[in-house]
Amino acid sequence: MPDKKELEKKCIDTIRFLAADAIERAKSGHPGMPLGAAAAAFTLWTKHLKHNPKNPRWPDRDRFVLSAGHASMLLYALLHLTGYDLTLDDIKNFRQWGSRTPGHPEYKHTPGVEVTTGPLGQGLANAVGMAIAEAHLAARFNKGGEKIVDHFTYVMASDGDMMEGVVSEAGALAGHLRLGKLIVLYDDNKVTLAGSAGLSFTENIELRFKSYGWQVIKVADGNDVAAIDKAIKKAQRETEKPSLICVSTTIGYGAPCKQGSCDAHGSPLGAEELQKTKEALGWDTNESFNIREDVRKYFRKALARGKKQEKMWQENLTVYRQKHPALAAELERVTRGVLPEDWDAAINDFPADAKGVATRKASETVMQSIAAKVPELIGGSADLNPSTFTWLKKMGDFQSPSFPPDGLHGMVGGAWNYEGRNIHFGVREHAMGSVSVGMALHGGLIPYTATFLTFADYMRPPMRLAALMGLRVIFVFTHDSIGVGEDGPTHQPVEQIMNLRQVPNMTVLRPADANETLEAWRIALTNNAGPTTLIFSRQNLPILDRSVCAPASGTNQGGYTIWESSPEPDIIFIATGSEVSLALDAAKKLSQEGIKIRVVSLPSWEIFDRQPRIYREKVLPPRVMARIAIEAGIKLGWEHYLGLEGETIGMKSFGASAPGPVLFEKFGFTVENVIGKAKELLKSQKK
């Protein structure tokens, strides 16, 4: 029988060559990290990771995030070997059509994959969100000594991850929040895809993360299982700091001609080099995808271990239910992602008001009502609470209880600990988006973020990934147009709304008034198939008189006839947000001249396009080709509803610095201009 060290080496080499063989077969992939980091991954997965391969969604499992998603075969090898529902045929089908082993890990696609990774830096930032979720839920539900929420979040990251700015943002936040259950294994191989990391990356990572408030541990030899094991144990004992374990590895380890080189990073080794690598490491050169029985048995211990760990947790949960029945029921509810009964019963409609209110302020009112009934709603803004009005007042500041608030101002009120529901993200939009994605991935929470719409550009990568993964994340954006005014074009979004509408599975809502805002929040809370973007105004908007206009419940169809002078219109105005009231004012004046007109509020293109054709054609009858879209953003895209005959009143340039009303006048968002365009369009179509 082989001794322990020999068996461990065989296990590590099995990971290496399952990965290398799959990449070679696919003629595509990244063998360098699987070869170099296999020992670190083996140590974590077989000696520390709390998981049950037969129940990948067990709530109290440890989370493992492969931030360096290009090393996907490292993860797939581990999943197969430890007993997840991933067959050897799946491994052999790596990167092929219909495969369960895509080029980069995909959430909900492969059992055991916690997060879609590939864009570097995102996974580590997502993991910060997972650790926040664990800390918050533990603070809320762990009572009387029962640790019903108690798990770690582990990350494997690369040099490329460390270069991405989002890692700096998220790392600084994690250190500030003292997230002791976040442990990052940094595969420090000093090589990137294009060459040596030293071409562009010479900073001292150890000092950088220490300055963030992290514990930093160094492992000199990435193949030293005992040293890696010791480092992970040390990281687990540190409760006040996240831990970065710098593991010095060799990319493409074992490949005689390619190890230590970028040649091993992003391309298969090649048949000849793979053969030599197997020879160098004492592996069977006559077979591919070789798993020895003793190796299989060693890895499959995870099945019994995971079953036992989950059983112990279930037994603890049974005791917990007896001691804390209400809390247990609540924990199970939020874990399932089900909203409380009558969660929106206390939300009241806004009375008509010509003076109106900014939709950002209406949103604040709605949020307070929702948050009182939906305790899993948690989030914050990028240092903009006084402007976005997205604070949950008196519902606590999410902070480490060991970090005293002495001398600080800007607190939201309520608890100052991990049970607080207001996260102070700081001026870190990119990390804010990524962290919120991680919170949603963890489960048990509904995260929201907030910033100005123009800064949505900073958040696009995590927003795209939230849509790709189908996560319930609510992205709030205020200051939605040139109506921002004096702050000028840097702060006036022009192209952002259309950019967001382009993202598949993203639901975008730009409400026209306070009551559409209320409905938009209802939609966001109930949308568990993907993220929702809520876009609100800075300036006051009239609260429309719903005895004259159609009910705001039409928002739930994405678009609806909000007012018409005739059921058989000659022309249709289509508008969103602040421009709906403008369209109504112009329409009512035109109707006095005998023109039959309809105004359509279209707060969400995505929802409207999902409606049955009969409904869409009822709102926008095909026979009426005279259509004008009115929106204070770029015109591109409106042809979807206007066809070749329609006209758009929109932006074709950036804004300017001046009071908002002046800008609306200068850029053509006036009743007079709308009326003039309508008459021109009707005249042209009569010719």
C-alpha cells in the first residue's frame, strides 16, 4: 500500500492530468493553473471544505469560488472526483456544444459551481458579498449558542485577479468590515497570459493586503500540502480579518518545456509536451483520463463526510426549531427566496399632486415600507445616500461590532453590527455591483445597490453577470437625465438607459411618477429570474391624477395607454419617466384642436415585449404609424416601436451645465416642440 504522501501525490496528479487531458482533447483551454495549483486545491477540498456533493445547495456549506475562471478544468476535476453529478464523459466533453463543462464555470449549469467566473476579479469580489451574507445571516439567526449559519467562503485567485481594480475595491471593503470567514488562496505564479507578470505587475501584494486590514500568510512551496494545510488552519482561526494565503506555485508544473512560462497559460500543452509531462511526474503515459481506484476512494470520502456534516447540521436545525420556532421558519423562508405574506400590503398609493415629487424621493418612501416587511432586503449606495435616498432608516449599519463608531457621522441609525442592513460601500461602484451579486448568490438576502445613472458604466461587468446568472439583484439609479442640471454632462446620463436595455435578462424600469415607482418596486421584489434596474429622477415629477389617467398598475405590463382622447387615435406619443408628463401636456393641447391622440407610458421595454401580441397591438395598433417617442436619452433603439415612419425626440449629443428646466428647453423637450413634431409627422403621412 502506498504511504499517505504517495497517495496524496497521486491524487494531486490525477487533478492535473484530468485537466490536461480534457484541455488537450478539446484543443482549447488553460492548463497552466490546474497543473500549478492542484496541490493547493487538493488540500482545501479534501481537508477543509465543508460540502456535500449529493446536495450542492445545502445552505450551510462552505462556498468555493474559482475567481480565475479560466482554470475551470481544475474545478471540474475536483467536482467529478469528490462525487458531484459530473461524469467522466462530461469531463471528456470539455468546451463542446451542450457540454456541462463549459470553457469558464457557469452558475446553474454545472452542479457545484457557485458562481459564473471568467472576467478576472469578479469572483473574488463576489466572494466578499458571500462573506457579508454569511456574517449578516449569522448575526440575525444564530441565537442562544446555536450556530445555524456558520461557514467559510474560500477563493482561488490568480495574478490576473490581483491586477483588476475591482479586487482592490472589494479587498479594501472586506478588510474594513473585518470579514474573518473570507479566505483567499492566491496562486502566485508570477505569469500571465502575455508573459511574465513582471511586465506590468511588480507591486508588493503582501503589503497591499496588509494595508487593507487582511491577515497575510505565505506558503513558499505550492506543492507542500502540509504547509498549505497549516496556512488554511491559521486563516480559519483569525476571526477579525480576512486572510490572503500567498501560495508560490509554478504555472504548468511538470511540463519540461513550458512550466514557468506563459506558453502554459492559455493553450493546450500539445500531445508531445503532455506526454513528457506525464513522464516527468511518473504518470501512466499509455492512458488518458486515468483515475486509480485508491485515488477515487480517497476523493469520494467527501461523500460520507459531507453527508455526516449535513446530517449534524440538520440535527442542530431540529433543536433550533424547537427553541426558536419563529426564527427557524423565517430562516427557511429566506433560504427558499420566498417573500413574506402580504409583504406589500402596507404600501399606499400616492395622491395626485401637480407639484409632484422626485421619483427618487417616492422610492425612498416605498423602500421604507417594503423594508419593514421584507427583512432580507439589504444594501446601500456608493457614498450617495443623501442623494439617492436609498437608506433604510433606523435599520442598522452593517459594520463589524469590533469596530467602534466613535467620532463617525453619517450613520443610518439602529444596530451597529453585522445585523445592520445598510452597507456603506464607499465610492466603489464596481465592487458594490460585484458584492451585491455575491450576496444574491449566497442566498437568503435580496441585495440592492444605488448610485447615479451615469455611473452605471462603472458597474456594467457585475450587472451583466447578474443577468447571465439570473440573480435577484436590484440596481437603483437616480439622477436619470439632463434634468440633473448644473452638474453638467459628466453627471448627465445620455446613453446609459439604452446600454442597460441591451443586456439580456435585465429588466429596466423608468417610472413616470410616484405611483409607477411603487409598482416598479413591486416588480423588482418579485422578479426572481434576473436583476431589475430602477431608474429615478432627481427633479420633481407631477404625481398623475389616476382618475384622469389609467391606473399605475399598467406598469406591470411594461407599457400601457395612460391617456387618450379617442380609442381610435391618429397619432401615438410613447414616453418614459419624466417625459410622460410632457407627452400628456402636449397631447391634451393637441386634442383641443381635434387631433385624436393616445399617450403610452412605456416604463419597461422588456416587460412590454413579453406581453401577448394581442395586448401589444392593442396598446400600439399597427395601423397607427404616426408615432413619436419622447425620452431624454439617445434616440438609438426607439425604431423598435416606431418603425420607419416614426419620430424620436431625444438626445443626439451630451448635455450641458445649466439648470434642468433650461436644458430641457434647449434640447427640445417642450410642449411646443412636441406639438410641432406631431403636426409635421401627421402632415407628412397624409402626402
